[in-house]
Amino acid sequence: VFFGATVTYADAKGHAHTVTILGIDEADSTQQQVSWISPIARAFLKSNEGDEVRLVTPQGVQTLEVVKVAYPKP
């Protein structure tokens, strides 16, 4: 996972979520876009499909599984 990736991940309950990692000025949370410096984006950076990553939140540590990684077509 690197800048520009769209990541589909599963939380501990098996629910799927999708986010796209963009620049600070481009990210729009209403469109499931996050900044590359956000905690969730930083957790996913350099991971691969099938990897589990740890996301530290105020509610505790969450384990997320990277299900799919896609990039926009050039």
C-alpha cells in the first residue's frame, strides 16, 4: 500500500470498509478518502493484501486485515 491506493479492509467483526489514501488537501472523508498522514493510512502503508495491521485508537488497538489494494488506472 502506497500513496494513491484504494484499500479494502476487514475489521475484527468481519465488516468490510474501503478508503483511498490521498494528499492532505485532496482527502474528503465524506468520500471515504483519507490523508496519507492519518492514523489509518499510516497503519496500511507498505502492507500487502492478506496482511494484518494494527491501528491504535483512543478506544484501543484494532487489528485490520487488508483484503484488496487497487490503484487508479493511468
